Amino acid sequence: MIERQLERLAAAGIQLIPMSEMDRHFVLERDGFVSLVERREGGFGNIGAAGLVTDHGFAALTWRDAQPWFVARGFEIAATTDQIDKLRAFDRDLHAALSPLTDG
């Protein structure tokens, strides 16, 4: 099953980032957006929230007064419509790639 999920990730342009210090999660990335995915015996587990990689680390998308912001510790930047669209597409494609496989 994991082989098929890896094929789906590759087809979606999502890459697995090698992180030797991360033994409980995989880091998956596309276009500067990342998500942590739980490591389970034999594959992937729960998918965390997607966010933007910045020089300040992981920045989560948050909304303030209907305005989108990427926020990290000690850092924030207004999010553009294009960034929001790419983040949502990444999250959707990641979930689709790691969804349970069927024979259909």
C-alpha cells in the first residue's frame, strides 16, 4: 500500500523531505508548503495542518478580521489569494494521495 501512496504523492508533485531528527512524522512538501504526517508502522498516519515554510519556521494560515495571515513564532505576513489557493490545493492533493486505497 505504501508504494501506491508514494506513487500518488510523486504524481501530485509532493516530495518527502528527509529529516533524520523527525522520527515520529514525515515532512511532505510542494511549492514551499509543508505538512507533517504521522509515521505509522508500514506507512502514513494522520495528516497535520498544511502551512508555509519561512525563515522563521512553519507558518500557519490564520484569519484575523476576515484577512488571511501566515503566522509563525515572532513572524507574520499577509497571505495572498494565490498562496491560499496553492495551500488548499496542496492539502487537497496530499489527502487524496494518502487516502485509503481501493481496488476500483
